[in-house]
Amino acid sequence: MVTLSRWLLIIAGVLLIADSALIIADKPNPISGWPLPCPLTLIFLGAGLLLFGIGGRAFKKR
């Protein structure tokens, strides 16, 4: 679960950099009709954070 969360966080990081570059360049989102930052970026980021929190040591019994 932690491995999947790391991959989701890496993908979200790349997408956030791409979204930031598009915002700075004042270009629209390549997916027509979608805002910047892209909702897919926020979904990947949220899922990665949730899985990292659940799969981490915080909820494990010692």
C-alpha cells in the first residue's frame, strides 16, 4: 500500500509541475473544458496521501 501511495504521489508531483507551468504560461488545460489545476492531479494527490497515512506506521500496533 505504501508503494502504491508513493507512485501516486510521484505522478501527482509531475502533474502539479505541469499544471504550474501551464498556469505561468497562461495556457489552457490540454484536456478541453477542465480547469487548472487539473482535478486528476488533485485526485492522485489525495489518494496518495490517504494511502500513505493508512499504510504508514501511524495506525500499526507496536
